[in-house]
Amino acid sequence: MLLNRTAPAALALHLLLASSCGSATETSQHPPIEHGAQLYEKYCAFCHGEEGDGYTSDNANALAHPDFLRIASDEFLAKSIRYGRPGTPMSAWGPEKAGPLDDTDIEHLVAFIRTWQTADPTDVDGYTLDANASKTRGSSYYAAYKCDECHGELGLGGEYMTIENPWFLSAVSDGYLREAIAHGRAGTPMTGYRDSLTALEMDDLISLIRSWERDPNDDPIPPYDPDLTNAISHPDGADPDFQLKDGRFIGVDAVKFAQDNGAKMILLDARPHADFVDGHITDSVSIPFYDLERVIDDLPTDVWIINYCGCPHAVSGQSFDALKAAGFNKTAVLDEGYYVWVEREYPNEAGE
């Protein structure tokens, strides 16, 4: 049974959030671009940068880059926002996956992102691969040009974006891939290969990338209301002996040790609920950072609350800051984030 707080923490959190950005319910009160800017600040800027310059967290894409915006259609942007990139820090924000943004919100967000475009758009949808393109040859070029150093073996993700993600491949055209390979992203690690590869060789690479394509999971997730019924892990256990770094961070090894020893704590997954369904730390509770205000008065102040996300600090950091502002002192951010937890094969599971 969670302890009800007597202090008006929800009001304090509401004021904290309202001071910096709008909500997804303000569509009728603001013009599309202004509303889109508010949504971007609240849901996107912490990874993609205040001005869309990218790489603020987890090497997120530079949305304002001219080489990106000239080939990214409105449909591509909307689909990327709506469904995200499951298995990566890019969350699904659309209602189909229990996200906080409705169709109009997404339309306005796309309109705001489009204000950064400076280059004329390039029509990439009519491009057709050479009939002689070979994924086998493409695999040799992928290795020779060390594409795996950034994009991972078989496109599964390295230091930079995962290119085998089913939602990415379902959204991009062959022409988009061709332009990205040929021209790259000036000023970023993505080099253009139009002077290194022939037209057929670039099509070979695209053929390889397309061979990784699979149907994305489009099963809808119903609207989600945070449920704190079993939020405390090991409610009869002892308090963990956490020593925070910089008064903020706790390492995955320390949390795993506490979990193994039956320590009493709340593992708070601050990501959108679709990420939680895709995979989460065992015994954690889903409280998306934008929903924290709804339940903060029902969270106990005498139990350690460990906030985590995949960024690894952007979203969990917002949750942590909100809790601290509301008077919670026994709270921390999981330093390395969810994906390091998974890499170390610590207990995790999928589903509601």
C-alpha cells in the first residue's frame, strides 16, 4: 500500500512543467507552429536539441540538418513520431502506442520541424533500384567501408542509428536511402559516398539494407493510466544503502545488488508506456515522465525511487528533477540506463 502524500506535490510539479512548455491538450489555444514548438520543447528537445541540432542525448538525429529535411517527407516525419523506433531510445509518441500526442499534435510538431528547412526538397519517392543490385556485394561494401562501426553489425545499431529497425525501413523509400548514402550528412560522422561508390554499388548497399526489412509490430496499445498498486519492489525489505554520484546517479550494478538482496525500492520507468511494454526492468512500474503529475501525490517519500530511461539520462533526469522539486529526497537516476542493464543480462521482461 503506497503512502498518500499530504503536501500538494502535484501542484508543484504542474507549475514546474507549465513554466517551460505547453501540453498536448492546448491545440485549440495556439497556432500550429507555436503549438508544435511547445510540443517539441516538452517531448523532443532533450534528445534532438533545442534547435534540432541533434546529439544532445544518445546521438539522436539532427532534425534540422538540411540534408535530412530535404529528403524527409512530412509522412516520414509523422510516422517516425507516431511509432518511434522500438528497441532504441526513440519512443513512440502516437495514440496507437499509448503515446500522449494525438493526430493534430503530430501534424503541428511536423509543421514546426519543417520551419528549420533551408534547402529545396528533393523528390526521392520515384527512385527504382537497379535490377542487378546484389545484397551479397552490398555486404562486402558494408564491411569494407566499416559501416558497422556506426550502424552495427547487420544494421543492428552501433554508436549511431539502427538502420535495420522495422519502423525505419517501413517509412523510408529506396530514394531516401540512396540520397543518404550518396550525400551523407555534412558536418556529421555520416560521410557521402557518391565519389567512392558507383551507382550500382550504392544500390547494392540498399539491397543489403532492404534484406533486413521485416514487418513492424503495429499491434495497438490501449491508453495507459499509471497503476501504483504493486509499485514498491520488496515492500517488506530493508532500505538499500545507496551512495549517489554527484547527488544524482546510481549505477546499474548497485541497483542490481539491491534487487538481489530484496531491498525495498521503486524502479520507475520514466519512458513512454510503449517502451515499457517493449521491455523493462523486472519489478519496475511504468510512470511516463509526462504522467508523473497525475500520481505524484500517491508516491511515498520514505522509499527509494530509482528513475530510469534509455537515453540514458534525458527522460529519467526530468522525472528525478520533478520528484526533487516536489520534496522527494530518496530518489536517483539509473546512471547507465536501461539498455546497459539489458546488455549485462540483468532481469528484464516485456509486456504490460
